[in-house]
Amino acid sequence: MVKLNGADVIVVGSGFFGLTIAERISSELGKSVLVLEKRNHIGGNAYSYKDDATGVEVHKYGSHLFHTNNEKVWKYVNKFSHFNNYQHRVLAIAHGQYLNLPINLQTISNVFGKIFTPQEAKKFFEGLSREVIEENLEARALNLVGKELYEILIKGYTEKQWGTSTTDLPASIINRLPVRNNLDSRYFTDLYQGLPIEGYSDLFGKMIDSKNITVELNIDFFSVKEFIESDQLVVYTGPLDRFFNYKHGVLGWRTVDFEFQTIPLDDFQGNAVINYCDREVPYTRIHEFFHLHPERTKKFGKTIIAKEYSRVALEGDEPYYPINSKSDRDKLLKYREEKIPENYFLGGRLGTYKYLDMHMAIASALSLYETKISRWFED
């Protein structure tokens, strides 16, 4: 392994946050950067690869859809890749029928068996009871979409995803689900949307294509931490609780397992992602990856799918979603009060115990670089 004392900066983790930091330090400051990654690939959960047998770009950790309204972030990622014009649309299978997600005019028309106009849909949602205190997800969902839509589309799926009753989940979780009075079926309405034409791995490779950047895979930061010098800058994007040796307890995460299959069909489900909302179906959704790249031609007669199963993250699992229970929030406050060495910066999804979309991770990294890291070298 490259000697730690040969680098000006050590970046722990190679997700979007860590690689953005590494790229900026290298290209803007000309400093040497050593990226330490515990997995056998860069890119974190956004990692994708081309399957030679089918020509399909497979997202190893589930479909990652790039979308943002942040022009600065969009211009930044376009330095390293052209993007296609894919706009994400999700379907749900619930109670024996296909339904649009997010909930829109067609969704409610299908559920209630009549055609709603935009004005009628607006009146319907505005007429729902607002008297219930929104103390949990169920109460918030009932106020937002009503009993029928909640029970068909939200309750079963959410309880599978989080492994607990919706009455025990915070109301804020449901805020990520849009509700519309029109026929717009796009999941995101951001100005900029798409996927890297050559895949995420190609984009990541271009971000670190510099003589100043060295990447070491299959390295646990904590096995080499003792060799770091006080004049080396460290940007840590690993788990916050592990950084402090779990002194205030373990922070809770949900993880997901994927069951990949190569299917002898041209098209298995007709859409990139379909949610399975019924509680008795064990998986939460199925991904079919070739739909993410309509500009590509895959090999005839084969497609790749992945069934997604949600569960509590155990030691050694890849964390996806912070559970953010009251106990977790209490621990988080204690961790945030801890003092960190002057040559360390913590960031990213794991390092802050926050769910960050890709564009949010990049924006956060750019901000950290501009406001703090670039100034660290001014002396």
C-alpha cells in the first residue's frame, strides 16, 4: 500500500462525497490525495457496471437516479460524463392492479373507479381531515391522502421497508412522496435529470483520473489510522459512531438485500422500478436495469432484474437509510458534541447520519471544500 505519509490529504470512502473532495483538492490545489476504500470498488452505493453477457448497466445497490435543481452540481457532474435524458417513473402493484407513483390524477381515478379532474382532485385532498395530530407517519399519511390510498399504496410498503408499524415511524418520512393533481407521472420534477451515458463507474473513474490521486481498495481506515500524521488532512466519510468507537452506542440503519436474476426475456416488467405494496409480498420492489438506458441496445432475449428486500442493518452490512429513532437522535446529539482533531473533517451520508441523495452529497462536498478545506492549506 502507498505510504500514508506520502499524501497531503487522506479521504476515507469513495462515494460521491469523498470523490468530489478528492477531485477538487487535486485539480484546484494540486495536492496529493490518498483515497481509502473498504470495498473492492469505488463509487459507494452508486456503483454500477456493464454486464458483458447482456450489455445491461447493472446498479449493484439498486437504481440510482440522478436529479437536481442545483445548476452548480449539474455543471460539475457534466465535467466527467454526458448524461442521457432518462426521467424516472415508478409504478406500483397493489391490490391486483398497476398504479402510478407518485400519487397523481390517474392513481386516484383508478383507485376510486371514476375520472377525476384536477379541480376535483384538489378538492378531494383539501377535504381530508386535518384534525388528527400528525404524531406519526400513519397520521400524516391519512391527512395527506386519506384512508383508501394510504392502505393500498403506503401502509404495507412502508412497513416492509422500515420493519415496523407506521404508527411507530416519524411523520417526516412520508414527505418524500409527492401528491399531484395532474397526470405528471415523473417521480422527480427537477430541472436536471438523467444517468451517465457510460455508467457511474466511468464517471467515477474520470473524477479520479489524476496523477495526484491514488486509490487503495479493500482497506479499513481504522487499521491504518495510527500512521496518520497531524499535518495530514483527513476527510472521513465512514460511519459516525464507529469514528468515536461507539462510545455513545450504535446508530440504527436499514439495509437492503438484492436477489439478482438474468431472465431469458427481452423485457420482464416494462419499467425500471415497480413497487410491491402488498404486505404479503416479501420484497419491496423489483428493478429492471436496462430501462434506465433507453439510448443503449442490449443483447436480444436477456434482461437483468433485482428483487429488493429491506431489513435492519447488522454489523458488516452496508447501511442505506438512517432509522433516526428517538434513541438514535439522542445518540447523534452526543456524537455531535464530541471534539474531533483539527486535521479531520467529517461528511457524507454515513459521517453525518443523514440520508443524502447524490446531488446533495456533491453539493455538501463542494461547500465543505470551498468554505473550509481550501482554506486549510492557505497557511
